[in-house]
Amino acid sequence: MTAQVIALPPGQLEALEAAYATPPRAYHHFDHVREVLRHYDAVAAGPGWVQPDEVRLAVLYHDAVYEAGRRDNEARSAQFALEEIARWLPDAPLDRARVAELIELTARHGQLSAHDFGKTAVAVDSCHFLDCDMAILGADPDVFDAYDRAIAAEYRGHVPDWLFRINRRRFLKALLARPRIYLSDFFHARLDAQARANLRRVVTGKR
């Protein structure tokens, strides 16, 4: 069972897929979006979404603008989403600001806890959305390793290899040190143990 959501016009989907193909990417391409949508559907069939349309649009657009090494990818993706929603879905009953807010939250992966979102009706949506994007950490080891190699490939030529390795290891160690890698109970129960095993292999070099 999937959430009943607003259908995108064909032209909007074509423009979206074109955005994810530019520049060519090793990981943050449209297949990544499809994988996050798979987890979105799992939430829809389980605990559910308070704002399924807004979250789904945030999933679709969250990495639409991506250049390795830039610090404004999330803000630019959020702006692109707002422009495209205004163009293609001008009359849809959507909270557009919420779509942008969710996308911009992805800039803070590894820095947030569930308590940061308070106890609003949509707080759990925020946690589930961010966890969908981070679900790759809890994938099977071969899938995780392919992801890790793809991230390195994206940064190659943009950041010196030595600096990428230092920053990447620091980020993954910080995730491993957190009491919870996933913000929501739904993802914590399903993926935390495998995510920790994957992260330990990377930070210790025991692959």
C-alpha cells in the first residue's frame, strides 16, 4: 500500500530526471530518489505520513541540485523545488514552504535528534523523511560499500583525496558515536544494527 498523492505531470517528471542527470553523478542520481521513495512507501504502509504530498515532493527534489563540495546544494534544491511546484502544480493544495523546509533539513544529517522537532503534528514526518534519506547506511554490506565508493567518486576532482577521506571518516565516526543513528523508532528498530556494523567496517578499515 502506498500513500495516495498528487500525480506529477509528465513534463515535471522529465524536468526532474534531467536535473538529476546534471552534472553526471555516481550516487546522487535519480536511482537514489527511487530508493528513497521505496522507504517512503514503507513508511506510508506502516506508521504513515501526516503530509504525504509535501514529503513525497521533498523526496523527489531533495538532491535535484547537487555539486560535490558545495555547501548550498540543499538550499538550491529547495529553491528549485519551489519554482517547479509553482510552474507545474500551481493550484495544488500544498504547503510549499514545508517542502522547502524538509529539503533544507537534509543539510543537517547527523546533527539532529528527534527532540529538535518538538511535538508538533508533523514532527514525526521530519524524522521519517530524514531517515528515508539515510536508510542506505543500514543496507546490506555490498550495497553499502557500493554507496560508499560512489560518494568518493563524486568528490574525486572536487576535493583532494586526503581531505575527503579525513572528512568522510570524521562524519561516519560521529554518526557511529551517536546514541541513535536514526531519528524515528520505525527506522531505528529496522536498520540501526546493520548501519552500525557498516559504519564500524568503514572507520576501522576492516572490510
